[in-house]
Amino acid sequence: MTILVSEVGPRDGLQSIHRIMPTEAKIRWIRALAAAGLREIEVGSFVNPKKLPQMADTAEVVQDALAIPGLSVLALAPNLRGVQNAVAAGARRITMPVSASDAHSRANIGVSTDRAVEQVGEVVAWRATLPEEERPQIEIGISTAFGCTISSAVPEDDVIALAVRLAEKGADSVGLSDGVGYGNPAQVKRLFSRLRAELGERAGGAHFHNTRGQGLANVVAALEVGVTTFDASQGGIGGCPYSPGATGNIVTEDLVWMLEAMGLETGVDLAKLAEARAILAESLPGEPIYGYLPDVGTEKGFRYADGRQPPEGTGRLAAQEICA
Ligand SMILES: [Zn+2]
């Protein structure tokens, strides 16, 4: 069985770090991530550059990433204007965030949840006017699906009803997102079971943060109910501007190790992933980056799901190697 690890570090990670990674470093990092076997990378956001100067170079980054053979390039856009900019840059797969919590929606993208749903409808209508080869896939991540830092618990019925509305508006897939680490494995099982029952093929993947250390537990819960696409970021970068001190996304390195050890193929090479991590570490010196596997590497006897056995310690990136 194959699992798609969708790397979101260049978007979700860098977006929440105030320092700006130079465009040249972003491009080298993305190329290294793709070379490590990651087949899908969310490379940036088409948002107001005054609000998020970290993402001002997204068009350039998208164009470079599109030239990488075999890579599926995703970009985030919150509204029609962002989607139009993404398509103009060549993006053909676009993620739009829609918050289940109305208060979060207003704080995050400046409009109510109802308005965000309407915007998805506007995007779908505009898409229909394009020549077929330019029409982007529209993939929704429902933010605050597992709870919200502003309005606390979010009723599960509301999340599922929102997912159905978005699919009816014409979204190609609708996944569930926990940017604040409120989710627990029991809740993950319930919500993804219901999502898959309601949406079938249009049920999307899982986006978990590790804020309370439950990221990988939540992945296992989602796997058990059939989810096969998981967002992760290298080094677990990407906190949340509304949760000071919060750690970020689940760590790509740890996720890949866990899945492969469980016998689930990812196609990702842990040694090459460490090479990409070195670029990240060098480009943002002093920025906290997380993960367990990069400290210790693979254990004696580790095999990838396809049976290959790398040397013990593969994937390790010790601090002195970064500085050398
Ligand atoms: Zn996130």
C-alpha cells in the first residue's frame, strides 16, 4: 500500500516564520525535497504580499517547481484573486482554506465562513470559463475542523455539513485540517469516517499539527479509517500565529520513518531527506526545527516498506553536520 506524503513546509512552514527565506534557497530546498522522493509539494501562497512578505515570491517559486519532473505542485490561494494569480503563474492544483469556525475564518482570511464558501463557488464558476488545460483542481482544507483557539470546540456536524456544501459548490476534494493541534485520535476517526461516508472519492487528506504531541497518533487513527494522504513539513516548521509558542506541522522525517516501518510505501528516501533538511537549517540559522529521526537516524535492521535496507543511522542530521 502507498501513502502520499504531501510536503507543506515551503508554504505552511515558511508562512508562519517571520524571517524570509531567500528565493534561491527556497528553490534549492524544494528541488532537494523532490529529489528525496516527495511527489507533492505545496510551494507557496498567493496572498497579499504586504501581509505575508515571506510568500511574495510564490509565482517565481511555482514556475521553478513546475519544471521538476514528476512533481505535483500545489499552491494556496484564499480567494478568486489569489486563484487567478496562481493560475497565471502556471499552478494547476490549488488549495483553498475554509474555516469551520466563523471567528477563525474572519481572523485568518478576513471573511465569514459563508462568504468563504461563496468564494469557492466564484472560483469554480471562473474556472469553467478557462480553456480546459488551464483549469485548476480546487482542493479545500477545512481549517479548525478539530477545534479552534478562538471559539474552542467546533461541532462535528457543522464540519461535515460544511464539507458537503463545499463539494456541492464544485470543490474537487475536501480534507480536514488541525492547524492548532486540538485533535485527538478518537475524534480523527469519527470525523474522517463521516467525511469519507459523505463525500466518497472527494474526501481529501489530513493536515495535522503536532502542537500537543498528537500528530502521529492522529495519523495512525486516520490511516485506520482509510485516509491515504497526509500533509507534513520538513523539520516540523510552521507554528500558528494565534498560538504563541506552538510547534508546527507533523515532521516529514518522522512520518516517513513511521509509515515505512509500518510497511506503507512513501517513495521517500530518508538519506536524501536529510540533505534537504541541511538546506533548510542553513537557510534559516537559529530557527527551531523539530523531529526525532534526524537526531538518531534509522535503527539497526530498519527496512523500507519495499524491503530495501539502508545503513544504520540513515536520515540522521547531527548539529555538527549542519555547521561543517
Ligand atoms: Zn498547518
